[in-house]
Amino acid sequence: MIKKTKSITQITMDAIFEKVSKAKVGDCIGTELELLKELNVSRNALREAVSRLRGIGILGSRRNYGLVVKKPDLMGIFKKMLPFYGIDELSMSELIEMRYSIEVGAMGLVVEHASKKQVAKLKALAEEFAEKSKNNSSRTEIDEIELAFHSLLLESTGNSVLSSMHSILIKFFDLVPEQIKSWDHISDLNRWEHLAIVDAIEKKDTARARMLIAAHLHNCLEISKIVKK
């Protein structure tokens, strides 16, 4: 096996990142000149390393001050990188499984933190979904209700990171209709599943809510298996 060696830029990034990890947000880790002397690297290597760290939101700069530590926009990075990650079948399959795991695992938080207003809105969406699907409304209308329902579910956890990550994931799947549409033949969503999920949340029945969302999203796992083949 060929052992890969790190580039000078990567080594420089690692050294800067070590400094960042010991600092707080807003701290200055030095000027470019100071870092050149400390790390003993070329100006090009340093600038490339700093540029990459700026790109992922870890570093910023202040005039007449130097390079400062920033709080990275985790969801912004995730959103930017996702389209490049999900470009092959295996990656797409893993993203589908990730969405399934997030929703099933989050149901405990949904049951614990969902407000009466959020539960009422979930119920209204579930009823609208049932009505639209019963009347054979357009797939676009039904998909929009489905998206709103699942987004509100994760928003109800009270965890902004979880909600944002899930929102980015399902919107990403919405951007690849040519792949998603080809999986529609597996099974149709039962129009009453959403109402049953809301009922379990309303009754604070975590085990039932988790079981129902897992059954509701079972199609996701079937899709994942097909994509992997």
C-alpha cells in the first residue's frame, strides 16, 4: 500500500488549526508575518492554508489586528458540500439512511418539546395531506405538504442544528427529482400515517411515535437498498 504524504499546505493548515483549537471565538492567532516566522513555511503555503480555513468559516481577519477565530457556520458548510457528496449512488443511499436515522431518533425530542401550537399545525398539515391525496391532487402539492410536515416535526425538537440539517437534506432530495421519481413505484404513502404520528405526539407516547415514523419512512430504507445495488 502506498503511503500518502501530506502537502505543505495541509501541514500548515494542521498547524494553524491546532492554534485555533486552543483559542476562543474572536481571539487573534497572529498576523500573516508572525505566522510565517512561527511556522517557517512559504508565503504561498500559508496563504493557501488560510484561504481554505476561511472558506470553511474557521478564520477571519481584522485590519491592523490579524487573523481571528470565527464560529463556523456548520449548516452553511453542510449545505454547500452536500451536492458534491451526493453525486453517486452509494453516497445518495447513505444520505437517505441519514435522513431516516435523524427523524426516527428525534421523535423523543419531538414528543418532549413540541408546543401545542406546533402540534396543532402538524395536525392541520396531516389532515390536508389526507384530503389532497384522497382527491388525487397533483404530486407537487402533496410533496409540498409532506415537506412542510417533516420540517415542522424536526423544528419541534427545539434543536436548531438538528432542524437545519434535516431541512437541508430533504430540500436536497427535492432537487434531484429525476432520481426520486424513479423510486415512486415502491409504495404509496398511507394517507393516514401523518395523523397517527400526530396523535402519538399529542398523547406523549414516544415509543408509538417512533414506531410510526419508522414505518412511515420505511420506503426510505427500501430506496436506499435499491440505490446500493
